[in-house]
Amino acid sequence: MRPCPLFSPRFFASAFLAVSLVATALAQSAVTFDKSFEGASLGKIEKLDDTTFRLHVEGQYDERGRNRQTTWFYFRMDNVAARELTLTFTDWVGEYNDKPGACPMGPTLRPVFSYDGETWQHTDAVEWDAEKKESTLKFKPARDTVWFAHIPPYPHSKLLKLLGELDRSPHARVEVIGKTVLGRDLHLVTVTNFEQPDSAKKVVWLQARQHAWEAGTSFVMEGALRFVTSDDPQARALRDQVIFKFTPMLDPDGCALGKVRFNAHGWDVNRHWDEVDLRDPRWLRLMPEIWYAKKALLAAHAERAIELMVNMHNTETAEYLDTMVDDEPGQAKLQRLFAKLVAETSFDPSRKLGITLIPANTANALWKERRVPVALMEQRVGPGVKLQRLPTTEDRLAFGRQLIATMAVAVLPP
């Protein structure tokens, strides 16, 4: 074969093909972002160079266009192996309880990452700019695809898989008690020894995920559910004496769609419990999540009194238990619960058991309405004194077992 003459048509064709292949390879290797999956959320992306990005937290507004909440991000990056990424998270400042300036991020909090979308660990130190209210993460992924999130995600599909397992247990009954705004099922799980009569049993209730971003509560819920349905000798003994009730996810719409705090109509599922009237169809339309949960709660309470209910939440740096229960027997149960959690579990309260007579609009209001003894529990997502580190999903699962067992012990005779 004769050599190709310089500047011949064949030379230009070969050169064009080579350049095209190089350009295609470069385009294919560019860093990309993806939020087209369950539970994902990310706002505007500013590309500063090939590996440096400013990422705006999307947030969510309430039904009035107020109270922007920014406590959630979750996304995937591709074509990142061995690249020195610099990710600056911004637009954190929002509003809480109609007070502007709320900022959920701070110097002690770090995102989590995963290479498979299932197993999560915290990133190394994040640089916090207190003036700009921005957090900057420098990260060199070991693999080509990596997921990032505010805290380990627990999507709606993960709950459905768990409920499918529980539905096969002889110790559990899974029911659909209603539908969300967007038509997803709301579930109630009952666990006990169904072969023993209920006449002498106590009833305890555990509730999670009123706020979609608070995924830590779902890991606690899973730990509790797996324990009470297990063959553990303590679980078997407790099932003989206790009826366990669980409302495991009150905002499945938000959990599936990557929202933060409000239902699909913009209403806070941890507020308005005092207002939601089961006789008023307006509340069924606006807040079916509360309406159906409240209906199930009050029906169960009328049949057999609920001895204790814990309504779980996550917050950034505080951890506590608050209630409106104002009679001596009810307070005694809550004090037993509080003391035992402090002594024997990872529960690390930042203050004493909170007892308030000020009217509340959370589920705690059920005490005033129907004498249902409810306590609101906040668990921090930041580091605490006991753990001396950021909590993990394993910590949450373990605490779920401890919490539900302690709730049962708190209402049983000494």
C-alpha cells in the first residue's frame, strides 16, 4: 500500500475521524449528574470547571409559599472515578415556623456517599463557610459512579419490600388504612401473639416519617419491626403481653419524590393534628395522611387504650423527648421510658424530658383531645456525646430494637 499523500482527501478523512473519536470520548467522560430516580433531589447545578460545581439545594415550600425547608439532597454522579471533585452546597438558608434565616447545615454535619446506592458512609471533613452559609466537599471517588445524600436515604420502595416480608410473618398484620394525596397506600402494622387473648395486653404505638427527609426514623422503625417479629426470646415474651402498633411512613409521597417536610398539597404532616376533624371532608382532601392516621389511632384507642405512643423525628443537633401528658400515671411511664433509654441505649438527650401545658399542633395534641399519651422524639443527625461520631444506619437499626422493647417495658407492671 502506498503512503497517503499529505493533505490528500484520505488524510483529511482520517484526521477528521480521529478528532471525532477523541471528541466523542471526551464528551462521554464528562462528569454528569442524575436525579431521575426515587427520592432524589437537587436544584440548580453551576459548573465552574470539569470537576468543580456549585450545587443548590432544592428545598420545598408549604401551602402558602412560606417556610422553605432545605434539609434534603440526594443525587448520583457518573464518570467520576479518580477525579478530584469539589462540590460546594449552597442555598441552605430557608424559613422555619414563619421565621426567616433557618439554616439546617453547619460545621459538624457531613453528607453520606455510596457506590451502590445501598451502603452508605459519611464523607471526610467538609469545609463550612459560616458567612456564606455554604459547605464545600472535596472528594476523590474510587469508582465511576457515586451517590451523595444529606443522610442515608430510606425510600418508599424499601418500606414496601419490608412490609412484604412482614406480611408473611405469623406475628404481624399489615393493613392499608387510607391513601395519600397522590394515591399511595398508608399502612398500619400490628404485631402481637395472635393466639393469645388481647384482654390483658398493653398497647404501644410507634410512628415515623411524617417528614420525608427524616430517613433516620425509618431505619429505627425497621429495627423495631424486625425485632418484635423475630424469634428472639424477649420479642416472644413481649408479644404475649403487648399489642404493638406501627404507622411506618406517613408521607410516602414525599419519600418517593424527594421532598422535605410537606405533603403534595404543601401541608406539614407534623402540624394541624389539633385542627384535623374527622367529620370535616375538607381535611380529608387537604391532609389525608393525618386524617387516616388519626382515624386509625382513635379507633384503636377506643377499643383498647393506647398506653404509650412515640412519634419519631430527626433534627440536626438536638435530641429530646417532649410530651403534653400532665397526669401522674402517664408521666411516670414517660419518665421510666426516658430514664431507661438514657441508661441503656444510644439515646443522648440534650435536655430533660420536656413536659409542656402549652397547646401543641403536633400529634402530642392527641393527649388533650382523647387522652392518648404521645411523646415526640427527636434524634440528631449530627455527632453526640455518647457516640462521639456521626450516627450510622447500623446505630439506627439497633436503636429501633432498644426503643420498642423499652416502650413495652415502660407500660408493663414492674
